[in-house]
Amino acid sequence: MNKPARGRPRSFDAQQVLGIVADCFRDGGYSATSLDEIAAATGLNRPSLYAAYGDKKAMYLAALARQHDAIAQSFDRLDAEALGLRDTIAALFAWSIASYLAGPHGARGCLAVGTASAEAVRDADIRAALDRTLALVDTRIARWFVRDGIADGAGRAQLVGAAIHSLGVRVRAGQPRETLEAIAAQAIEAIVPR
């Protein structure tokens, strides 16, 4: 026999609200983002947030998992375009720059690299989530090099990933799009064979 659900049914879209939660963390980082800020941004009270996502750390981990899934979907879209290697990596850089520059309060960079790296030293769960995202990026980029028969695809993929992560940090430092695009173009020239 099933027990009836307790309390009122949710009157909000949990994934949409998680996007707002992720935006809060992406803007302020994990430690500096308060539950009061999250509640104000989402329009939900703390009990509703706790019921939907758990405590602050669980919310943050859910936001990181959401970002991981979004990155995987972006790689899927790039794979579906069936571009050449250089064009695919150029598209990845363009998508990364556009994503890093977007935000209601200005350029924010990457949720994982920009915020999780600060917390990963002291928290094994956050460290594992960050590592999972880095591994995803490395693995998916490496496939493109391997597909094109390029030697040391894994190493080259890590260099592309490192350049992308650097762009995320530079965005948070306020560097302009033109600088980011120039770095991306130089990285492609240095890493991706013609």
C-alpha cells in the first residue's frame, strides 16, 4: 500500500529553480552564497528549498551535476554537426566564451572551474564533482583527436581543456571578448594540427 505524499505538491519547476540556484553559486561561489540569497533569487522559502534539494551543499552538488549534464549535451551537439577537427574545436571555444560571458550580472566564467576549484581542497564530494567534469571535457575532446588519427590525442585534449579553463578565469577577471577570442585562436594554432 502506497502512503499518500505529505505536504502540498510542488508548485514550481524543480529544474528551472535549480538553474537559478546554479546562477547564484556561479556568481558568488559556494562559500559566499547564502541560503537567504538563494531563497530571494528563487522566490522560495528555505523549507521548500530543503525539501526539493537538501542542504546548501546538496544544492551546490546538484548545480554542478546540472552543469556537467549541460556540458555533455553541448558536446553531443558539436558531435552531431560533424565538422572537421579544427572547426569543431573552434566551435567549442566559441561556445565556451559565449557561455562564460553570459549572465544577468555580467561575465561569470565557469561554475566548476570558477567556484568548485576553491572548495575542492577541503571537500571530497566537491573535488569529485570537479574531477568528473574535467574528465568529461578531456575525454570528449580526446575523441575528436583520436577520430582524426592525431597522435597524443589525450594530451592535446588536456591542453585544449586547459585553454578553455583559462578563458573561464580570465572572464572572471574582466578580460574582454576580443582577448578571449585571440587566446582561443592561438591555442588552436598551437595545439590542433592542420
